[in-house]
Amino acid sequence: MIARVSLEIALRKEFDYSIPPEFAGKVDVGTRVQVPFGARKVLGIVTAVAEESAVVKLKPIIKVIGEQSLVTPKVLRLARWLGEYYCCAPEVALKSVLPESVRKEDAGWRERLFVRVLPVAGEFPKLPKRQQDVWNLVEERREILLAELVTLAGTTAGTVRKLEDRGLIQITSEIAERDPYGREEILPTLPIVPNPAQAAALAKIKAAMDAAGPKEAAAGEAAAGEAAKGSATFLLYGVTGSGKTEVYLQAIAHALEQGKGAIILVPEISLTPQTVERFKARFSSGPLQTLVAVLHSHLSSGERHDEWHKIRQGRARIVIGARSAIFAPVEPLGLIIVDEEHEHTYKQEEAPRYHARDVAIMRGQMEGAVTVLGSATPSLESYYNCEQGKFTRLDLPERVDNQKMPYVRVVDMRQAARDGQGPPIFSPQLKEAITQRLERGEQTILFLNRRGYSNSLQCPKCGFVANCPNCSVTLTYHRAEQKLACHICGHAEKVPPVCPEPKCKNPAIRFAGTGTQKVEAVLAKLFPKARVSRMDADTMKRKDDYRRTLGDFRAGKIDILLGTQMIAKGLHFPNVTLVGIIYADMALHQPDFRAGERTFQLLTQVSGRAGRGDVEGEVFVQAFTPFHPAIQYARRHDFTGFYEQEMEFRTPLKYPPVSRVALLTLKGRNEDKVAFSADHLRRELDKTGAGFKDLVIAGPAPAPLLRAENFYRYQIMLRTRAMSRLSRVLADTVQKLTFPDDVTLAIDIDPVNLS
Ligand SMILES: [Zn+2]
Ligand SMILES: [Zn+2]
């Protein structure tokens, strides 16, 4: 027998090895192996097992890693699709489906020493006092970790060993599973009776799951390009506070009843202990009891190793995790949930540049599982797919417990800028609202966009923003060259000396924005008695910082919580009655066709933090372009209205969701070489892309952050509906091209970040 192996070193090729007799029966598709390659020993994954090979004189496999094959055939198939669609080498795709600690097996199971009393035969011996004390302790506990015993008894391992020598106790080495949430006390919860909207959504999800059939009938594998029996994708569109999680929990229960498992993806930032507890609590007891495994980047590699193997062994039927949890070896898989499906953190920003939501949909189709995408502000892609009949929409239009949606006021900052000297941080209206909350003992959340500064040009007096005449995106302001440039088509113009708006002509047109630190300082001056806490990447460095600050806020020890994206979602504090968004324009005028969508989502999510208790919430949105549709539709909580106007803008320009985008970025230290290579690539693409009816190629153009880290970057953007086909053409084209040594090319299919 021979095994075909994909090696971890990037060669875009697989190699055959013989399976020596000692490994017979141990090597299967998905097994991790160590094999000789030239003079080296390298790791790889078996992708096929066959009777014979075209190659004579095969080298044998050196070592088999792990008891079970690590990559299941289904996940292997998913990885193959991933490599093809996202234009990356198959070994890179394969690498991403296993956590590093599992792939390398360096973490391994942790063995720990346990101490137990043994039955005493005959008369109990007379012991020295120290030994007697230790024995008493062990006897009382029956079983105790050696390390714990040593601390507790104030003794040494030597003393304990003496008891072992006398045959009074036994010390054994056993696997102690790491449980990252082991210290939490989890109280079981029972299903809540769903309201009519929740019940209707659940009925449809369950019916689709039933159509897939029970465990035995499952595993219907579909041919490439078509969906397996029973797969279906739903968009659960529910306003903030509408009880989406309860729908998830009851759908998961249904999967368990069918003898299947479930994967729940949440954005990394929402993976708070509270979120995890909600899932663990529901399935911690009762007939559907199962382990809930958690996979995310804040676990130690040992914890990740143990959590992963609990899934592989089938002991944990439910997996909750960030992006990469979509590759968890749950089998059979009945349900995939992608919460906050519009979140951009589902996209991996290095190769393989996959989008976990799209991988989830593909996995569901391949394995006959039901996929539920949940959001209060769906991505335009998902909403469009519902309109096209590809997904089914399920609506939760009201908040549970009849809470009202918060009242949103938009504050025109141009007015405030005209009255004072330059734009203030707090408008008089927001200042007044904060004062009221402090007097009433209610809490406030203040939000400032992560960037805190702007790379666009905006007039603070009239709100004018410079846009590209061809692409309808904001022009990027290049300080050093004093020019404005479009990074999609390459259009460039000089920075105007005064605001081009005829009625304005403001000479101080450049408004740079401000950071959270500055806002904190101003807050301290305006409200010297208020207890303010700042939450951003600078203040939340340690693992526990985030949790502690939120704990303090919940306990009422903080009056005003000031933060970035970190506080935008998922938080539920009944005493928060005011939310202030300092500069809504910061998200709005990014050089990206999704800037409006992102602003709409952000404003809706942040607003959703207000009024989660008995008192109605109030939101202040401060903006220099208060009449922008993204702001106005968010103010009215009108997603459909926003969707319709946004589609009117995107359709003629062939932006997603009516088509798909591939972004090619060339990067190097020498600008001439990068620009030359980009032109060369563009000419090749014109030739190879000729077969596509709807292909739009824009660029090359300098990237918005042109000289990031001393690298020059040029981009070419391609748009087409036929992305799977284009991916293959791109892979072929790029294979044939050669670039100067110091110029690198990155291909990003369905990019979410254009800067
Ligand atoms: Zn102006
Ligand atoms: Zn342009």
C-alpha cells in the first residue's frame, strides 16, 4: 500500500510514500505523518491511500502522528475547495484546518500526578507526625493532585513518596484535561418559551434539519458544485435584543436530538466568558448533556490541543469559537451558526484569506448541514442572497420583553464647529445628556472609531468630502505629497487650498480627528467627578483587563465607559441609558465602497447598547455629514431602506453583492519596480480575462496606505460574477509570471478591507 502525502513545505505538489508493515492499518486519509524529503524529515497529511504508485522505489513513511487521523475526509475536502477558491497553495489551506498545537503535537496531553489512599492490610503502622498528617489529608480527600497536596500540607514530594514506599498510598500519572473555563461556576438553564417570531423561525430551521434526515441517513456527499441533500442556509435577521441566542440554543438542542453536532461561530471579540457560559449552561445537564468545546486565540496551546481532541473524539458535540472553529472535526454535523455574520473579523487577513461565513455555507452544503447566519445588520451579500432566493430570511422584528428601540438623535457638528474655535469633541447636546445621566446615577457609553484619525479630506465647517469621480469612493489624503488619490482607479488630484464648496471656501479644510486618549482628557475636565474608564487596544493589554473593566461597569463602579470597536457589540447593561458616538464620519469616509454599510452597522450595533433595561435608551450621533443616508437610515432603524439605496449605488458600478471582487496587491521596497510589475500584471490579466463577459479590471493604483512599513503597494481590482472560474484563471496566470525578487503578490478573493 502507498500513501499520497501533502507536505507542509510549500511545493504545490503531493508525493507518494510506501506504508511500512508496522504502520499497516494506521494510515488513512487525513493521517499526519513524518516522511523523508531529500535529506530532511518533514511533516505532512495523507490525502489518499492507493494500491500502487506510478513512481518506482518509494521511500517509506517514518512516523505516524496521533492515534486517529487528524483531518477527517470531509474537512480535507473542504480544505481542497478553500485552496482553489481563495487561490492559495493546497498545503497552506491544509495547514489552516488544524490548530498549530494539534498539528505539531508539541503541547500533547498533560500528565499529572494523583495521590490516592490504599486500603490498609492489617494493623495501621505508627507513622512520624509529618507523614501521619499527610496521610490524614489524603484520606480525607480520597484523591488529590500531588502538587496540591504538597502545598496544602506544607510538605515535600519526598515525604509523600515515603508513604508510597510503605504501601499506604498510590501515586499515579494520569491525563488531566485542561478546561479553559474550569474555574467558572456554571448553573444549568432551561429553554425559554419562544415568542411567536422566535417560534416561527425555529419551526423553519427544525424542518430543514429534519429534511436532512437523522444521523444514519446523513453524510450524503454532494458532487462538486451542488448542495448535499438537506443543506439549507437561513438568514436570521433580528433587531438588537430580539433573542437570537435563544433560537440558536433551541436549534442546537434539535441537532443533538438528531444525534448530530453543531458549530457556533462568533466574532473573536464577542467570545466573552458570558457568551460561552450561556451555551455551556444550557447543555451542562439533562438528557442532551454534552461537553461544549471552545476554540479561540486566547487559549494556551495546551488548552487548544485538549479542546480540539475532545471534539475529535466525539465527547464535545458542540463547538463555539472564532473564525477557525469552522474547521472543527464535528461529525456528523447537523447545524452551523454564524452569529454577527456581517462582522469583518470573519475574514482572515493572511493566506489563506478565507471568509469563515462563506466557508460555513460551503461546509453546510458539502455535509448536508443547516447553516444559520444571524445579524441585526446583515451584510448586503447575505440580504441579497435572500432576495435572490438562495437563502431563506427569518425575521425577529421586535425586542424581547417589549423593550423599545432607543431614540437616536443626530447632532450636526458643523453648527458646533462654526460657533466655537474649530470642531469640539462634545456638542452642547451630548454634554447636557451626560450631565443628566450623572445626576440620575445612570450609565453612559461613549464610542470613538478605532482609527481616531482620518485619511480622507473633510471640511469641518460644511461637511464636504472629496470623492473619486469614477468610483464613488472617498479619495485618500496623502499628506507628504499633498495630493488626493483614488486607490481603485488611480485618479489623482491636488489638495484644494480652500474648501471647494462655493458657499463655504473654508481655508481650514483639513480635519484630522482625535483619539480616545484626548477624549478621556476632555471628559476629565468637563466632568471632574465622573468615574471614567477607557477601553481600547492601549488600555486592554492583559488577558483579564477586558473582563475586569466590564465587571466594574456592571457593578456600577464606572459612570462613563469610553471605547473603540471593543464595546460596540454584545454588551448588555440594563443601566446604560445613553450612548454617544463622537465622530460618526470617521467610519463613513474611509476609501472603501463598504464605508456606508460599515457605518450603518456600527451605528446600529452601538445604539443597541442603550435601553436594555426598563428605562428607554437615548443615542447621540455626532456627525459633520448628518444627512448621509447611512446615518439617517440608522437613526430610523431602517435596514431595508438602507439596503435599497445602497444597492442603487452599487449595482451600476458592479460592486458586491451584484458581483464579486478579487484584489491583487503587489508590494516591494522599490516603487518603480512595484509599479512596473503591476503594469505587467495588468497586461497579462487583460489577455487571460478576455473570456469573461462581465469582467471589470481597475488599476493598477497605489494602495491607500501606500508606504506602509516602508513598502510600496499597488493594487489591481477585478470584479466578476464568476469568481470560482476567475480564481482558477488567476492561479494559472500568476504561476506563469515572474516578478523581481523583492516584489511580492498577494491575491485576496472577496476582500473586506480595501485599504
Ligand atoms: Zn466647507
Ligand atoms: Zn477611482
